[in-house]
Amino acid sequence: MSKQQKGKDDVIMNDDIRATELRVADEEGQIGIITKAQALKLAEERGLDLVLISPQAKPPVAKIMDYSKHRYQQERKKKEAKKNQKIIDIKEVKFSCKIAENDINFKVKNAREFLEKGKYVKLRVFLRGREMSSPELGIEVLKDKVWPLLKDIANLEQDASREGRYVNMLLTPLKK
């Protein structure tokens, strides 16, 4: 294989290795401590690359491998992991402490639609001015007025708790 420069991910390989002695391994196991020239010759005979694995070790550790194949397999693993990743979408519904009953019903209707689509819903009550001194008003809105209207289609993931100027509650859809 041709002498390659540093790869995209800054891997030191072949002639770029500075150490004179290396602890060398291959697919079968340890080869031992040999000079850089011997290791390069071994790699060249097999048509593979000499890749520096651990440059801080004494002596540095290198492996004889097909680097392009190794990099390809790493990329495939990343793509596979990304494909299996579940993306959680959180929708937010805001309330206030002095909210009217019909406004609560309208916002609860929106929250229901989000939950039916399988999205997580974060319910927030914004505390203004003097409401900051009594956050229990916000907790009361979420626990006593909103939660009873949604408990038939949602799980309570995070109970009502104060975070700065907000009182938050997180709901997740029920498993079908």
C-alpha cells in the first residue's frame, strides 16, 4: 500500500511516525518491540498500513492494519448508531397563574394533540412580578387544573417543580 499522510482524523501512520522503536501488534496479536524500519517493512510486505495507536506509551504502540477498511467500518458503525437513535420532540405549552378556565381548556386541547402524535409535552407557568414570591400558585395551576385533564392520555415524567421564573411539568404519551 502507498505511504499515506495523516488522515482526516489526524491519525499518525507509516512514515509520519517519529519514534525509532515501537511495540507492534497485528490482527493475530503482539509481534513485539521492533524498530520503525522493521515494522514498516512488515506492513509493506503484507500490503497494510502501520498505524500509531498509543503515542504516549513507552515504547509507542503501533498496529499493522488496513486503515482504509478500519475507517470504513467505523463510519458504518456511526451511521448504524445514528439510524437506531430515537429523536425526542418536546413541545411546550405555556400558562400563567391568572389564567381563565376557557384558556386552560384551549391550551390543554393543544397539549392533547401533541401527546396523541407521540410527542413529549412540557407545561410551563411563567411567574411574573409578585407571583415569584408564591410559586405554589403555578404549581396549583399545573397539578390541580391542567394535569387532571391530561392524565388519561399522559404519564407524568417530571412533577411540577420551580426552575427560575418558571414552574415546569413534563408529560410523556402513554404507551399503546
